[in-house]
Amino acid sequence: MIVIKSPAEIEKIRAAGRLLARILRTLSESITPGVTTTADLDALAAILVKEAGGRAAFKGYMGYPAHICTSVNQQVVHGLPTNRVLMSGDIVSIDMGVELDGYYADAAITVPIGEITPEARRLLDITRQALYVGIDQAQVGKRIGDIASAIQKFVERHGYSVVRELVGHGVGRKIHEDPPVPNYGKPGSGPVLREGMTLAIEPMVNQGKPQVVCLADKWTIVTEDNKLSAHFEHTVAITRKGPLILTVE
Ligand code: MF3
Ligand code: CO
């Protein structure tokens, strides 16, 4: 069942989203290449969300042990923070869910560490753009499949692939709600978008093949071919005036 949110509820999700956007920016600005570990980012995220009266929504979710997901290089999503030091040339996606005053927002960014290769830079640029191509389709009367196919076509046109095993989702009263929001599919398919729906749109884009595998830690998802992967995510409300991005400052 897809939960429709009132304007007052969307304001609450926006407040969670504003906090989340600020935390993601602060985390990315805190990284010193050769010094900062992904566990450092997790510890800082825990402090920042607590200070603001919020809660890290992933912590404890299905037993997830950390406050954020940190996925480095060929890691796609759900990377467990560790004592791994982030080095110049790495890319790290930071994914976080925040609960504030009973409402949830979800967002992710992929951050370049120091100097990265032109190939990695292009992957980040295309993945970020793919998110906005998807958001453009988040209009009253369109369908989930319009978001999904727009993202897939854009990504594949640029020579990359979209991950199939993991998808976006409704978000707001819970961290994961209906409907699933895939990054692949057919235009005109799936649920119709209505005013008051709130969606986490989150393309996961691989440099090589779309296949992924899960590491022995039972969380971290990596590309099967060990090529790079990137991930950007926003929480978006469907409104009469068009898509409203809620995970911005
Ligand atoms: N960010 C993931 C998503 O959007 C959720 C990860 S929850 C975790 O679906 F607990 F598995 F990390
Ligand atoms: Co999400």
C-alpha cells in the first residue's frame, strides 16, 4: 500500500531531509585523504544526528550495525564502515537515513577523494545526472516505470549499467515503504504517481556489468567484475507543481 502524505507530513520529511543533507555535506567535507576512515565518518554521523535530535534510521534496521553505509570503489551499496583509510583516488558513497520527529528521509552521495581518474569522475557525473533524469519524471500522472526507464536509458546510453537487485522505495513514515522504485523498466508501467507520494530515487550505476555479489560480512554489496560503482539518492515528493526534492539544505 502506497501511503499518501499531507502537506504537513511532507514538511516533516523535509525537515529530516534538510538535516540529512547537512550531515552528508559535513561528512564529505571532513574527509582528509590518507587519514579519515569510513568508521570515522560513521562516528561523526552518529554525533551530528544525535546533536540535532534525530536518529540514524539504518542503525538496527534488519540488524544493520552502523549509522551510515560507506561503499568504496567497487562496493555498490550497504558498505559497512571499517578502519579502512580513504585514499586519494578512491570514491566513497555515503548513504544515510534520518528519522526526525517521527518522519524519515533517505539520501546518498558519492564523493571523490583527492584526485580521481577522469573515468571515475565521469561515472560520478553520469550517476548524479541519472538521479536528476529520474526526478524529472516524478510528476503527477506519470508512472514508476517512467522514472525507472528514464534512468536506465540515460545510464546505458552513456555506456554504464544499472544494478537490478537493489531498488529505490517509498519513504516517509517508515524508512522503506511501497512502492519499489527500480532503476530499470518500461515506460508507462507500474503504479501511477499521485500528489503526496514521497519516493527515495536512488540509481546505482556500474562502470562495467550490472551483476553484484554480497561479501562475507553479509552486508557489503560489490560489483561482480570489480569495476567501480556509484550511487546518488534523494527523497522526493510528488506535488502538483512538480517534483520537490526534500533532501536539500
Ligand atoms: N539506503 C538503503 C536504501 O535506500 C537502505 C540501507 S538500510 C541498511 O534502501 F540497513 F540496510 F543499511
Ligand atoms: Co534508500
